[in-house]
Amino acid sequence: MRIAMISEHASPLAVLGTIDAGGQNTHVAALAQALGARGHDVRVYTRRDAVELPERVAFAANVEVAHVPAGPARPVPKDELRPFMEPLGDWLASRWQAEGWIPDIIHAHFWMSGVAALRAADPWRLPVVQTFHALGVVKRRHQGAADTSPPERLNDERMLCQRLTGVVAQCRDEIRELRRLELAPEKVTLIPSGVDLVRFQSTGPAAPRSQRRRVIAVGRLVERKGHADLIRAMCRVPDAECVIIGGPVLAELDDDPVARELRALATQLGLADRVRLTGQIPAEQMPHWYRSADVLVCPPWYEPFGLTPLEAMACGLPVVATAVGGHTDTVAPGITGDLVPARDPDALGRTIQDLLSDGVRHRAYSRASLRRVRTRYGWDHCATRMESMYRRIAAHTLTEVTA
Ligand code: UDP
């Protein structure tokens, strides 16, 4: 199949862990690669955010990444990109027309890409499927006035739910949210994200560690990721160290307001010698860090899906996570890890401490994590399901267009 993916702000080529680059970039990269490896002709369209970027990059077998004009060719926060989506859609349609490369299906990632995708699809009535990755209604509920999303977001998401051919939900919690947006149930397919089981394994090099037990957390340094709750929780986990990975590179952490707040909090609680911020770690070194730890803690206030539990589990690490979003599907409580209420540092601390002091349970969780991730969350699994959904939707659309 000819598959056009649009991921307007999240390039598969981006550096992960920075402000607008995380799970979506990893997801788009791995999905495109897995589909290309199956012989599909995949083109990923992402915004040109630097003048020197090449127009096209051969990314993997049968996968090309194209840098497309959508707004100025410099970094722009994703919340400012909405005005460029219709022009992006028009640009894509004329590019496909000029090249005679008309996709069989368009897969949009993030709501704004959906707006561009519908526009690009229009001349040929192409089918458009969407992965939201995050929903504006959920963000608004949790962040209230602090939500910097453009005002169109909520209406656009409702409009997309009406007009899209299909929607990929990544977890059951997202299905519930999509129903509230009045998405017709027959449009939804549940396909969780995958994890790279070759890169993330329980054996291999590990980052250096001390005698102390190690708790790690991985994520962008934004408030809703709950790092402050974890630091508070560490008061209940004596003698363990807490390593927080993500944000700008180490040399620039002093300039990061969230990093400064987290360090100040650790100092105020007398934990400065047990809390360490590493800054951004290159993606290829992430398995080393998971393998160096005793537990991954995922403390966000909300989390649309969350790739890090899968990465950690693939390295044989139990996960203690807040009972939000994708965590309630990926973490099997009492089997591979534990779930705790969000924004409750006491409960979080007690749960981490209980697990770290129970070697038998820790080993059992570790073995069960490996089993769970291998049987359910390999990329091959995800790509197979995505492929059959594309085929079903493309065949259906063809019948409708020719009828
Ligand atoms: N990541 C990384 N280096 C870092 C921090 C994060 O490579 O310093 C990666 C991490 O391994 C994962 C992704 O960024 O693949 C984060 O994805 P997740 O879904 O957990 O969170 P998001 O950032 O999308 O909210």
C-alpha cells in the first residue's frame, strides 16, 4: 500500500525528551519502519523547522521522511502551528498530484495533522485514519487555564471525529474519551503502541550505579509528568536514589525552570543527595538506564498512553505508575507492577517502598513484565493490526467511491 503519514510537529528524526518531542516521535518512527519492512511504500510528512533540512530523507527500507513547508522554517511551539494546517494540506495535495503518487490511505498523528490530512484527502476522497496521541478535552480537564492549546482544538477534535474514516485508540481509556466526543463506535480500532523488543531487552550493558536501590522516571520536564510528586514520594523510600531522565541536555538544565524547581524541592526536603536529574539521554542509551534501575516510576497526572512502561518492562523492570490513561492497560496491577492514584505522593512512596523491600514480589513482577510485553506489545504485533485496519478501511472506501 501507499501510506502517507502526517506528523506535523513530531518528526521521526527528532531528538527525544525535549519539550515537544517524546512518545509520538518514537511511535511514528517505529510504525513507519515496521510498515516499510513489510513492503509498503511509506512517506512521512513533517514540518520543516530549519532551513538546512533536506527535502527528503531515506529513513528506512521503503520509508522516506519529507520536510514540508508549514509556517516558518525554524522551531515553533506546537501550540502555534494550527494556522498552517490548511496550507499544509493543500501543499500535500498538489505534491501528490504533481508526482502521481496518490496514497491508498492517510494516517494522521495528532489532531492538527488530522486537519491537514482531511484537506489533502479531499480531491480524491481518500480515507483518513487518525491517532490522536493526546486529546484536548483531557488536557483541558487537567490543566484548566494553564492549557496553552489553541482555542480551535476542542472544536477541531469534534469535527475530526465526525469526518475521519477511522480512529486508532491506543488504550481503553481513550475509547471512553472518544465516545464522549460522539465518535461512532464502528470507527474506532484499539491498537496499542508497540515497543522495540530488539533494542529494549533485559540483558546488555547497564549505566553505572551505586549500592543504593535505584528508582527511575523518564519523561519531558513538564509539570503534568508528576516529577515533583515522585520527589515528595522519595521521603518514604529511605536509602534509594531517584534518577529523573529527560528535559534539555545536562549542560542546559540550569536554565530550565522545571528542572530548577525540582532541584529546589529536593533540597528543601533534604533529598538533594538522593535525587539526580540527568537531562536528556540519547534514545539509544535508554535501555542501559532501565537496566541499571530497580523500578520505573511513572507518576503523571494524566498520560494518553505512555511508552516508557513498555520500554522498562521489556528490560525486565517492574513499573509503579499512576492509574491513568494507558497505564491501566499496560501495567497489570499485582502482576507486573502497581497502580496508585495520581497526585498522591504518600501512596506513591509507600507503594515503591513496599515493592523494593519485597524481593520475591519484585522478581515475580520482573518476569511477568517480560512475558506481558513480549506477548502483547512488539511492533510486529502493532504493525500487523495497523495493516489489516488500513486494508479494511481502504477497501471499504474504494467500494464507496466507485459505487
Ligand atoms: N526519551 C528519550 N530520552 C530522554 C527522555 C525520553 O529517549 O531523555 C524517550 C523515551 O524512551 C520514550 C519517549 O522519549 O520513548 C517518551 O515517551 P512517552 O510516551 O513516555 O512520553 P511523552 O513524551 O510522549 O509524553
